[in-house]
Amino acid sequence: MRLPDLPQRDRMQLRAAWADAVGVPVTAFDGEGVTWVERDDLDSVVVIELGAAMVVAAPRSALIALETRHRVTLRDAAAVAALLPGSRVVGSAHLLFTGTRPAAPSHGVVPGDDRDLALVREAVDGDEWAEAGVEPMERHWAVREGREPVAVAGFQRWHTTIAHIGVATAARRRGRGYASAAATGAVCAAIDAGLVAQWRCRTGNAASLRVADRLGFTRVGAQAAVALAVP
């Protein structure tokens, strides 16, 4: 992982945000080891890897079952679930960040509205739309062909310093740079607001990774989550 590639300010902001999210001191993301955090208030296992540091937060019983496992296993939600009877995979994801404005987009980008969201939602598979998570975000941008919206993007401020980015493109309009263009609007606005832009991409979603790479995001970590069996 390449956490040192990010500017110091951005490194500090993303560490602070994830430390707040998991409920650990920010120093837990220093160093190169695994920090085990007992959280009996959780009904899940949450694994966050940033650079060479990893934090695993879970109830004590789950930590005992996982504490001898290699970090390659820990960042794989399916592998973690296999070790915990009755648990359910929530998912594994790559974590990417940038604090730098991307290049000017190849398509025009405008502020998005409810019509843009509704029409792109109709042109996207339901699971893909839910995964993108664009609709509930606080600000939106769109790319249109004439009056027809072909891609929408947004960002949601997360733990004060992070802007989580989401983007969706109409299924029949992909491969033309629309996703990158729409996401550029969201990323630039986030950077201008003094935030670090976060791209969270499901493991295996190669198309999303390609868009993030084109926008200049740096891959710096991973996330895995498993829902535990209810007693």
C-alpha cells in the first residue's frame, strides 16, 4: 500500500476519519502491524487497512477466532466469514484517496438535479445503483447528451474531513468517459472545500477502479466487513 504517496495533510485527515469511524486512537494507523480492538458493542467485524497498518474491530469472541490469521485473510470478508459460523459477508472493498484536482473532463459537467438522478437510476441495474450510493449524497453533478442525463456523481461529507465519492452511468452509455467526467465535478468540489476525496470500490469492480485511476486516486488501503450471527 502507498499511504506515504499522499501529502502529509491528506494522510493525517484520512487516518483521523477512519480512526473516528472505528473508534480507535489515530495512532492505531501508525506502524506496520495489526491492532486488535475489542468492541463488544458491535454486531460485526470491521477491518480497515491503511498503508501498512491494519485495525480489526469486533467483539471479543470474534477477535479470538481471528487473532492468528494472516492479514491477507483478514482483508477478505468471505474468508473472515468462513471462520465465524453463522456470520454473513457484507463486503470487501479497495480504499483510494486523492487530495489533488483531476484534469479537466472531456465532457461538460453541470450541477445535477432530481431529474438527472431519476433518469440515470432508470437506466442502471438496481444493485449497481445501490452500490454507487449516489442518490442520498449531499451534492450532485451530471453529464448530459442534449437534455438526456447519461451519468451522475456526488459526494457525501464523511467524518468531517473526507468526501466519499459516488458515480453511476447509464448502462448503454458506458465506455465513453462519462463516469470520469461526472466524478471530476464531485472530486473538484470536494478538494475546493478542503476535503480529501475517498473512492471506495468493491473488490472485483474493475471498471470502477479504472475510473478512479484515471482521476488520479491512490490506492492506499482496503476494507472488509462481516455481520455476526445474532445470539
